[in-house]
Amino acid sequence: MTLMYSLGVNAPLVPIAAHHSPEEVIAHLSSRLETHGNNTTLLLRRADEWRVLGEPSKAANDYEHALKLEAMNPLAYLGLARTRISQKRYRDAIKMAKRGVALVDTPDAQAAFHAIVASAHAEMNNHPSALVAWKAAIDCERPEVDWFLGQARTLNNLGLHPAARDALLAARNRNPSVVLQRAWIDSLILCGDFQIAERQIDAGLQRSHWKSSWLLQRAKLRVARNELILARQDAAAALKEIAIRTTPDVENPLLEQQQHVAQSLVLKLSQAGPISNSSGN
Amino acid sequence: MRKCLFVAVCFAFVLVSARSHLVCADGTASAKSDQPKIYRGPYLQCATTESIAIVWRTSTDIDPVVRYGVSPDNLEFELQGDQIIRRMSVDVAAVSDAPIARANLLYDEPLGLGADRSPNDRDPSTRPGTRQYEAFATGLAIGTRYYYGVYDGDELLAGADAEHHFQTLPKTDEATDLRLWVVGDSGTGGSDQKLVFQAMREFSASSRIPDYFLHVGDMAYGDGADEEFQSNFFDIYQSTLRNTVCWPAMGNHEGHTSRGISQFGPYYDAYIVPTASEAGGVSSGTEAYYSFDIGRTHFICLDSHDLDRSPNGAMAQWLMSDLEVVQADWLIAFWHHPPYTKGSHDSDREQQLVEMRTFIMPLLEAAGVDLVLAGHSHIYERSMLIDGAYDTPTVAEGVVVDDGDGNPSGDGPYRKSAGLQPHNGTVAIVAGHGGGGVSRKGTMPIMREIVVENGSLIIDLHEDTLTGTMIDRSGNKRDQFQIIKRGVVEHSPISNPWQPKHDLSQITEHVVTWDSSFEGRLPPKWQLLDDRAGRMSIERRAGTPYYQAVVTAAEGNLIAIYDGIDGPINECQVYLEFVRSEAPAGLVLGWQDANNYCSLHIDQTTERALFYVVRGGERKALSDRKIDVDFSEPLKIELEPVNQIVEVQINDEIEYTVNLDQPLKAGRLGIEAERGAKIRFAGFTIEKARP
């Protein structure tokens, strides 16, 4: 796998055997490193596996080792920068990402490093710098949906809610993904653009056969409007619908996430008053 | 991502990479004057209720025009100019007078990626001199058949006859009779693929021509290269593609050159699919996964190959939103990696398959999915009516809700409630038998029909009844099932359902094993080409109860041939370990005699894998690659011959295709060790091809 591919598509840095657990792969790689000595590719590979296992210290050691062998390896910088983020060592992450970005020459390849810089600044609440980096990341041909979402979060953290809203709208104009639309509606609620948000939600409810995610979004809107009883009704209606769509004792990871949010809202708003029979859309 | 009308056009003009294509003095690729101007298409894409895309390619510049109308004799409407998007190979763009937007460049292998390619490997880039035209007809009448012709100015290039027609999608609020043709893993360009296609055509000719074509991936072996799309997909199916929209899912072989996130590569050049809910559903913003409605049937296509399949990934989030809006009578989902299979792949062991089962299936069944179609595994497997089968390994107990055969002439159709009701039963089908060699590793307990034979699936939808019919390559009807959705039907899981017999005669896998009775000697069915060159004997592997073969080539090159299997195979696999590394050793394939065979040699000293053919006594290297593997452990080597290619896998990590200079003749298998090599091997496994 080439650098261009790895940076461009955010794929695993090197091919990973689909049939083996990370532990098995690490044991395999360690044995190879013992037999054959230091090898950048093997070290990067093992570092990636450590990251998958949630062992950032070990991952960082391998990335650093790889950089000692090959100081101009952008993949090692990328991996190390990502690891530093997971270790909450944000300044190091920025330093590594800035070194890495200097080693690649296309906007698409640079975008991944800019996104790391942005994430690190955002984590340090250094939102102005994060914003600059998000803009740099997004200024490539094919920005990821996640980067648009990150930029919006940063703008919100700067108190620039209208700018976040507008950025998400602009993102939607570049990419019609419904995932961006839903984030935009959240930003409308945050901006107090209740009517536009309500229209979007109503349209979603109207259009949808299954409504739980829209009911939960309307519950948020209603909380913002201090319509707490109505908000609780929406959350309860969402719970009821999720129960219809799921089978007890059979896992459904995504619907269970919604269920958890709805339960929390119902609990949080339990003091708001009784639930009427006319809930839902 | 590219060309979709609904995505903002990128105005970043590009510098075209300097590649060494053969070009004429005017900068365009040469084309013989007697060749037809169109070399791909015309074919149809991205149908909606009011629009369609007509796509074709030429090797020379033309003045593209499409004329269409409701009668082949009266093509009263015309598309030209800005209504036709022009895309091109980089050599054409390089000499263009006008700047060319990046989105309009056809795939060119990124610099550096070709480094590992041997001279015999196919260049995956677009054929030099290519112009691709994408004409978008809009404002069409719903559910209406139009005829069309493609022109160079006024010169007719194709169509304007009864065979070139398209149909806009029907109204989504009315039930419509539909026939779908479902094919997977077809892209060999070989005789089985052609027989499967012919069988479908003959079956359809006497009943109904398919309205739509669903391809569940692996349509262009071995690497999804542009020329492989041409020879193994477009050249084969053109008589259907000119009047039938193909809705594609990307397979892992297309994934060798195409990428889901950034949506580039020959696969994405070939297809135009809805990204902004043009044909129903909600906007995905990507061509990697999408949905569309045909009448009262909602279709969902996913990328199981190279995108995040987890619940928090963008694809699952989109799927969730899409399923919320579905208000159809039928729901059909398709992708490449099957959630349930024991064909040439094992859904209990492989990550992509496990994730599609555990993360994606619950969402679909919560929305009442009726059919899940996949490929990847080279077999036909059709389940009973199931629900909630997400565990690994897959078991039948408690997840089968109707264990009949679903056949109207047998146990009767499966029954479901009208509309889309959560967890009301799903039929999962693996249709990976469209052309590649078929095989079976084991028995998936939820399956009702398992057929190890090439073929394809016809799905008919008529009011509240869905009928699936599997036609094999000889035109025989090998399976039929029905789902009737009427009234309210409640199911309960069956605690001890019918299960398919684990019929060993149907298992195509042949495993060579030894026990203590063979210790210290050459096992039966093995012969050494020259027993003076060295020896082969069986010994117990230290610390284990298992026996392995030890081959020592002390005095010369040693070839050990296995006589237990003769004839065509789909795959062979061996675990090979170097005891001494002075010389290469490897696996022999297609053995005719000492002067005619193929071999994959692994050289531990140079860390290279060399694939060569010996023909008429002359040895010719077809592939020579650097491999990064751990030689202190046994290497898992797999060879999969498909028509004129051999798929090579080492340790499940390294995967590539060797293009042969002529089709591989069926022959015996064996082990080859060059003088000085000492190796051990075990797990010698052969998947026989069905006759």
C-alpha cells in the first residue's frame, strides 16, 4: 500500500490479515522482528496493531523506533501523531503531524495531517488554531464527512454557532450526505433557528416510516424551547418504537445507542410532568 | 467521486502526469480506422423516474449526440453539448485545448503503484486514447420505454433500433411487476461466465427479459483493471447492458484498483449511481453505497469491502436514515461479502463477513428486509426464512422461523406480513457462482439449498409474491422459492429446525493428511520426478500429534507430484516452512510433465516470490515480487487459477494476480525444491472444480 493510498483513504497503513486477531498478528510480527532485526515496515505494522489493541505506549515506541530507522517516513509521523492524540499528548501530536505534512506534496495527502492538527488543537481548547487546521484539511478535493463535523464542533466551541451552522450548510452543498444534514439540524437548534429546524424535523418525520431518530432530534429541539413535557413525550415515543424494532436479547448496536439516549432523556425529564397519550408525530 | 450531476464540479485544473503511453503525433492514441468507433457501450446507468444516463466510450474524438424517442422510428429528442459530460484518459487530456477538471479524468494508476507490477501484469489504467461520454436525459415520462441512438454528429454509431432502449423507473406508489437478474463473481471472461449469461438469456426469452441487472461484485477479475472491465464485463454483457440498467456493488477484486472512500478507480469510472436520493431513499453523498426505489421495492447497495462497517461509521449511519424512510412493500439489500456462507469463503471466520452480519444485518432486519443478496463465496447458497442470526459461529437453532423449502411445489412459499415488518423473516442468498470456479468448504446450517455449480438468480416480483429461481449454466432450474407477503403473519424461532446434511460428497475440499503409518517414507500417491535429487518422507511435527512431509533436495532439483487429484481445481493451499534456506522452493500447478507446468517459488534468501511457467521445457517468469513475510513460521500459500489468471495469496496478507500468457491446463499438483533446499510442508488442501 502506498503512502498516497494510506493518506488519501484513511485505510490501514499496511494490509492486515483479516483472519487473525491483533494479538496473533503482534506475536507474528514480534517473532519476525526478532529473527530479521529492525525493519520499518514491520515496526509500523506492529505499531498499528498496538493501537488497535489500545496500547498507545507500545505503539508509540514502535513508531519512534521506525523513525529512528527512517527519519523521513510520513506514515510513521502519521501513526505517531494519531497515537499521541489517543494519549492526550496533543502538543506532540501537532509536532509530529507538522513534520509529516512537510513530507507529502498533494493536498489530499496533506489533509490527513491537517485533520490531526485540528483535532489536537480542538482537544486543547485551542479553537482558533483548530479552525485554521480544519479549513486546511477541508481545502482538499475530497474532504471526509468527519472533518466537516469537526470543523462545526470547533466553530461551536468558539461560540460561532451561526458560522458552524453555515459551514454545515456549505458542507451539505458539497456533499448531500444525510449524516451532514442531521448535524446541520442540530446546529440550527443550537443557533435558536427553531423554525427552520422544526421544518426540517417535521419533513423528516413526515417522510419517515420509522421516526425514532427524528423524535429524539425533536426532543432536543423541545428541550431547547423549554417544552419539557413534549420533549419527554418524544423521547418516550422513540423508546416505544425502538422496542417494536428490536428483539429482546438480540443485539442491535445502533438502535441500542438510540435507546440509551432516549432512556436518558426520559429519566432526565421525569420531573417535567406526565406524558400525554398524544405523543409522536 | 466524480461526475454525478448533483455533486459540485471541481474546478481545480490538474497537471496531467507524464506517463509513457503510446500516442500518435497529435497526442492521441492510435486507432485503426476499420475499428468501430464505440468500444464500450452504449450502456445505461442511474435510472430514475424521469432521467437516465447513457454512457459509451470511443477511441477517437467525436461530436457526441444522443437521439431518443418513444419509437425507434422517431427519435425526436436530442442530447448534445453540455448535456453530455466528456471524460477522458490522461493522454487525451494532456493535449486538450481546454483545461480538464480532475473529475473528468479517467483512472490512471497513481505514480509509484506500478512499482510492484511485473511486465506480465496488466496496467490497470484506462486504455490510452479513451473518451467516455455520459449523456443525461432528463424530463422523461415516468415508467416509459424510450429508444435511443448514439451518433457522431449525424453519423449513427449505435442503436436507433429495437434493441437499444431504456425505461424510466415506474411510480413508487404503484406495485409493478419486476424481473431482476442477480449475478456475482462472474468476471473471468471465461466460458462458464458466458454459459451462465446464455442460460439466463434463454430462460428469459421464453418468459420475460430482466428489467434490471444487480451485480453483487467481482465483475472484473483479477484486479478490476480498466481492460478487465472491458473484456470480462462490458464485452460479455453488452447485449443486455444496452437496454438494462446494471446496479453494481463493488467486490474485493475491483477493490484492488478502486477505493470506496474517495471513489476513484475503474469501478467508479464505469458506473453512475444515485448519491442524492435521485431515485429514492436518502442521500448518501457517495457512490460507494446508495439506494433506489423501483415501484414498491426499495433497494440498498452497500460497500462491504473497504469502508467502515461499524455502527458509528458513516455507512451504517446513512443506512439507518435510509431505512427510516422506506415505505415500500419489498426491501432488497445487496453487497459483496456474504453474512452467511460456507462456500469458497467462511462467514464464521472472515472479518468483513462477520461485521456485515453483526452490524448491518440487525439494522436491516429491524426494518423488515426481505432478501439479502451477496457474492464473494463461489457457490449458490439460499437460506430458509431466518431472523436474528447474528452470532458467530452461525447456528440454525433459534434463528430459523420457517424451515420449509419455500418452494411452491414443495413445502410451500414462505409467508410474511404485508409491507415491511421488523424481524418478520429474511432470505439470505449467496450468488457468487456467476463465472468463477465454484467450491464448498462446509455446510452453513441456515441454508436450505446449496448448489455447487455456476449459475445466476432470477427474481420475479408480482404483487405480493416474490419468486426466486436459480438457473445453472446449463439452463436447468436448480432452486425455486417464493415469499408471499399478505395479511399479518407472526413467526416464532424454531428451536430445532431442519438443517442441511453435511454431505461429504458435496464438499469439494480435498485435504491431504498423513499418520504414523507413513512415518519415514514416501507416502502413497506421491512420486518423485528424480529420486536421485533428494528425498521426501513423513515425520511427526515436534511437540504435536501431527505429521508433515519433509523434502530435501540435496543433489538436484526435486519435484514431488501428488497423484491423488487430477483435473481442474479451483484452489490449492499449503503450509510450507523452510528448514534450510539456500535455495527456493514452492508449489507446482498444472503439471503435465517435466516440460510443461507452472510453479510459484519462494526464495527465502532474496525474500521474493517468483511465478513461472515451463512450456516445452523452457522456463519463463511471469511474476517476480518482493514479499515481506516471516520465514521463521510456516508460510500459508494459496493459488487460485481462474481462466487465464492465477490469484496468489501468501499468509492471507499478500494478495496479487498473475496473468498467464495462455489459459492454464488442468494438471496435477506438487512441491518443487531447488537443489540445496530443505522444507517441510503440511495442510496440503485442494479444492476441486466441479466438472
